[in-house]
Amino acid sequence: MLIVLFFLGILAAISTAFGMFMALAADLPQLEPLDAPAQPSVLLDKRGEQIGTLTGNDRRIYLSEKQIAPAMKQAMVAIEDRRFWTNSGVDVRGILRAAFQNTTEGRAVQGASTIPQQYVKIQLAAENERTVFQKLREAALAYQLTRRWSKDRILRNYLNTIYFGNGAYGVESAARTYFAYNHDECEPNCAAVLLPHEAALIAGIVASPSAYDPVQHPVAAQKRRDLVLLRMYELGNIPRDVYEDGKRQPIPTRFDLTFPREDTEFPYFTSWVKQQVVDQLGGGQQGAAKAFDGGLRVTTTIDSKLQRAAEKAIKDWLPNEDGPRASLVAISNKDGMVRAMVGGDRYEEKPFNLATQGQRQPGSAFKPFVLAEALDRGISPGSTWESKKLTYILKGGERFTVNNYDDAYSGVTTLANATTFSDNAVFVQVAKKVGMKKVARLARDMGVRTPVSTNLASALGGLNRGVTPLDMAHAYETFATGGLLVTGTLSPGQSDKRLPVPGPVGIERIEQGKGKKAKIVKNENGKRMVNKRERTRVLKPHVASQVSQILQTVVKNGTAERAQIPGVMVAGKTGTTEAYGDAWFVGWTKEYTVAVWVGYPDKFKPMETEFQGEPVAGGTFPTGIWKTFMMSLLKVDPLPKADGGDGRAKPTPTPSGVVPGTATPPPATSTPPPSSTDGTGGGTEAPPENNTPPTNEEPPPTTEEPPPTTQEPAPTAPPTDGGTGGTGGAGGTAPQTGGAGTTGTTGTG
């Protein structure tokens, strides 16, 4: 009798549980994407002015089952739900695993989900709490959905709904974004002609549109694609030869993609912020659904007035659309927030973001990292070094020869003066003494997130991969803040272990609703979407102060004289690469740090005559653009007058090693130095011949030669993936691939 009662009790419990399970799905909501109302999120600037929208539903192109290539369906099922055609729409093991981890680890997690479960979750994006109850409800709805809809219908709607990264919502948008270049005139139905390896790449992105983005993380995207191909082969979807051939196919580069139009006044900035919003809301499909269709109000860090001033400054100095291009990033030193970002012009034609993706050679603008490491190691600004032509014998017998600009050397000089006049011969000696591994580590800790090679050429800016204007502004900001790296709780990369440090802040807060009804949004882990400043000490205060004092002399009587602003403390460093492929000025005041880069999209195209018939060095267009922008900034956001208290700049202490009136720069010349025949070369900037900065109202005339365009694909010879633009770098041979040639010429920029 007891046994009978026991089994009856079990049956009753199961019946009750099943009833509760079905009750959870009793209110099956409207899950047909065609009928789902779009609630686009809006982007605001720091003052609350709307600058654009984040939309999803209105960009989707809905396809029938027949309009989607079989390979696309097979790839998605293979990687996301290999038992899709036979299961009941529920992954019981995933639910139990999530429940166990949620209980034992005290955290919300995401268990493996079937395609029906994922589809339900996307449609219920507003209910983003990953609790056990929520997962049970999603499972119940997925179970009911599978009973009411055919599997073909579920898969079609799923493919029409999900986010594939880079603004591509739905499989047709994804096919156009990633592979329109490979299929001539495939519109209006590119998804119908996808090949297996193309479908595999697109399907692989779904699990994490950020982590598997072929633009930002090409290696991870390729590995993921190959995994999808393997799963397709294992399931019998493709034969072995198709699998092997698919793995050999290149993945699309940033130059191949066709990006959707950005509904915003500042598309380069918002394209950078967009993926951050998705990631902050949890990433994946649910984060994308909330970001694009959640009706959110995203207050960004951009200052519209400063952004327009930055764009105008560049147009004033570089009016010729066929000439060099420029990128500018301005960061507030107080909070690490990006206030202006110019990543290019004509976004619809050239969506490549020079500010965040344009990895170009910094030339001598990299020298402050060497200087900071030397000062930290106890080397005095007044320490003396011999400026002379040097040749080093590297491992393997390679010769690394270091030249100054125009072979001009100053004999015995101090470290401070060598910085002011950008003496390459001295800086290679300093780098050798302190060790380039330590310099590379310091640059990383200060905010340079691309790998820095550790050969001697890197001391002069001859990096294997280059740097972005965003990273250079962020790293130099550390000098301006007394050695503190300023980030925030909403900084990109806060939880991305692949990045050495978080980046500068682009989002202030994310809210739902307006006015008094506005509420700060929380992500699925309960994190409030409001930025809080975080500061990390990476430089000793006295080291940052010494660097600042020395780099003020670069502006006062060195290569950056054009950047002087009466009554305002300005410090910074110019950079110019060999053959004038890249020109930089990164400088700061008390309140802002601004990086300016000028160059052509084709990194091998020199700028030899574009500045009034003369070469473009860091002390020409970059310093001019920088000053013009800063003068406009002063009108929008007046700066304290360098702590003088009386409207005048406070006298800057002369750093040890700089003897007033005795420091003489190497002679300037209008003739560019010879380039290395077999290397990338290094900085070649001479001090500007005219030390009088141009007036703010009348930028110097530009020649009819094209103004700078930066690292975007050149029409005939796009740079290689990785964007290591610039023909610059330090002259000489480096042990690593991409180092400079054996007899590089370096200069004073």
C-alpha cells in the first residue's frame, strides 16, 4: 500500500509540475516577427540632444523558406541546435545545468538553448533576467511554439530575426553585409546564393556577434567558421572536399563589407558605440534585441558642439577631397570620456573608422613611452647622451642602422633636449638601456591596445601593427592626469580578457523612459547601466610631471610650435614616418587630450608636397588642425588658464637637461631623407621652418595635391588586413616580421 501511495505521490508531483510548466506558456505572446512592433532606441549627446537612432526591425528583410540557401539553414542548425529537427523545442539538460550553477555559484548564467528557445528569448527581450523561472518560462513557450508551428517556420523566423553583427539584422542583411562583394548583383536576395563556407561564417557569428566579428577578431571568426564547417561535415550536410575547400577560403576583411547606413549625424562615433550598447546589455542576441528594438535612451559621451568643431577644423585645413585625410579624437581628462571623434568623411562610401580601426605607424609620437620608462628607471632628464649615427648588429647578423633626419646630429646632448628635437640616435640608445619589453608593457598599461613589438625599431615608432588615434589619445591622457589611466564601468573591454586594458568611455548611461519616468536599465546580471569613473595608477606622479614638462618644450621651441595657444599650457609630441606616410600630433591641455593623424588610405603613398609644396610632417597639418580645434573648444568649454590665476599661463619649470637658449634643433630641410630600400623606415620630421603658428581664421592654403586620407582601402591597393598603415617606423632591421629595413633613415619628428 505504501508503495502505491509513493508512486501516486510521484505522479501527482509530475502532473503538478507539468501543469505549472504548461501554465507558464498559457499566455503565448505574439511571436511572429512581422507583427512585432519596432521600438527604436535613441542616441543622445552629453547634453541630451538626439544624434541618431539604433534600429533593428525596420532594417530586417523578411524572406520565405525558399529564399534562404539550404547551406544557411544547415549551418545554423549544425552549430546552434544539431537536434533541432527531432527535439521538442526544449533543452532539458541546459535548463538543469543553469539551475544547478545558479544555485551553487550564486550567479545568473546562460545554459545551452535550442533554436526555439533562442527565438522566444529574442522576442521577450524586455524580460532579460536570467533566473531559473525565466528560463523555465522560455522553455515552456518554446515547447508550445514547437507544437503550434512547423520547424521550417521556426527556423525561417529565427533567421529573419537574429543579429549578425555590424548592424546586420536578419539573414538577408547579413548576406549583403558580409558577402555582397563575392556575388555580383545578388540583391534583392543574397541569402539565396550563399555558399557553404559563407553560410558557416555567418552562422558562427550568432553566438557572440562581438567576439566572432570578422572585422575586429578575424582569427576568432575564422576558427569559428571552420568549426561550423566541421559540424556540417559530421552531420552529412557537406562532403569532405567542400569542407576542406571551405577552410581554405579567406574570410571577408573590413574592406569587403557593405555596412548598413547609420541613422545618425555622427556615424563614425555611433558605429563605435553601437556594439558597446549591445555588449553592455549582455551581448548576444538578447543584448542586440534590447539595444536595437528596446526603446532605450542611450546618453553617449559625445559633445555635438565639439564634434562639429572637430569636423570643421579638418575641413578647413584639408579641403581637397582627393587628398590626405585626417582623424581626430578628443578625450576629457577628468573622466576619460570621448567628446569628439572624427573617423573619416562620407561614411556611406567609406565606413572604415580611422579613429578606432586605423592602425598606423606613430613615428616619433611613440617616443614619450620610451621617455617615461627611462624616467621611471631613474634616468635623469639631464643625463647626457651622444647623438651620432649608430649601427647595431642584431641576432642572426642583421645590421640595424639609426640615422637622424638629414643625417644631422647634435653631439653630446641631454635626454630632455633629445626629446624636444626628437633625436632618434639618442632614443635608440635609451630604449636599449631600459629594454623595449618594459617600454611595450608600459605603453600597453597606458592604453595602447594593439601589440607593441619589442625590437629597437619600435622605440622610434616602427611598430608591426601600428596604433589608432583613439588609443594614442587615451594613452597620452595618462600623462595629463598625473599618471592615472582613466576608464569607467561602461568602458569598452571592461570584461573582455582579450584586451589588455579597457578603452575610453563612450556611454554615460542607458535608460528606459523619459523625464521623471526614466529609469536606469540593468543588464541580465543586475549591473546598472550608468558609468562610474575608474582610475588606475600606471605612472608615478613625478614621472608624469617630468614628461609633461619636457613635452611642453616640444610645443614651445621644438617640432610642435604651431600648436602653441597663448595663455594655455600645451604639451605634446609630433610624429612623422619615413617617406611622409603618416603625420601625428598628440597633445593635451589641463582639461583635454587630443590626437590628430593625417595620411592617405594607401599607406605607401607619401605626402611630399601637400603642405604648401612641402612635405607633411607632424608639425604641419596635424598641429594646425589640433590648434584650430582647441581654439574652438575654448569657446565651447573655456579652460583654466594653466593655473596662472591672472589669465596668463603659469611659467613652466625648465626640466633638468634643457638649457634655455642653448638647445639647437638639427637644421631643417625641405628635402625628404632617403628611404630605406628594404624596410618601413622611421620618423622623418624636421622642425617647422616657420615657427609662427597660423591664425585660427586663416589656415594655410593647401596645394591641389590630395589632402590626407587615412587607413582605408585605397582604390587599387588596399592595405592588408590588420590595418597597419603608414610607411613609417624606425629605420633599421627588427628581429620580428614587419620591422624596419637594415639601413633605415629616421628623423626628428
